[in-house]
Amino acid sequence: QVQLVESGGGLVQPGGSLRLSCTFSGSIRSIYRMAWYRQAPEKLRELVATIASGTSTNYAGSVKGRFTISTDNAKNTMYLQMNSLKPEDTAIYYCHALVTTRPEGYWGQGTQVTVSS
């Protein structure tokens, strides 16, 4: 099993920045891709960014150039640096890990990000 715990959400003004963290533990050697998803009220969960092998990254068009995904394997932590935040970035942000032993992977509990003046 893999456990994921997100932190770092909160309230921020438009144009501001936040850094989300996702600490992972358990059978971490089975992880081959990690990602951030988000879900706004009354909307489907959407993929925000992915990272594989520590360096291969991809971003949704809506966040490209503003968000940066990264990992620190020494700390077993994945980050999402979010800059130039917009009200439409308001959502619950979830950490996800794809593993070799479980097709659906694992999810964290989510952390709320609210962008509002």
C-alpha cells in the first residue's frame, strides 16, 4: 500500500502563490508516476500535472507556465508550486500515485485551495 498526505492549501488572493505538498509512504518503490488533480464544486475531477521518473512532466493547458510539479525523493514529497493564481483555480487538490501493483493507484485526502479577494 501507499499512503499520500497533502498539505499547503489555503486562501490566497488572485495573483498570489501557494505551494502544495504531498508526502508519500509505504510501498513507494512501486510508484512509477505521480500527479496532481483538482476538483471544483459541481465539476469533474481534472488532471493538473504529472511527473514520472522524477523529471518527465506534463501540465494541463490551463496551468502551463504558472504551475510547477516536482519531487524530492530524499523527503518522499511531491510539490505543486502555484503562481499567478486565478479564481478559477479554486478547487480541492488531490495527490495521486500510479503503482505497479494496483491499476487505480492511490489518492490522498485532498487539500482546499481558494483564490478570492
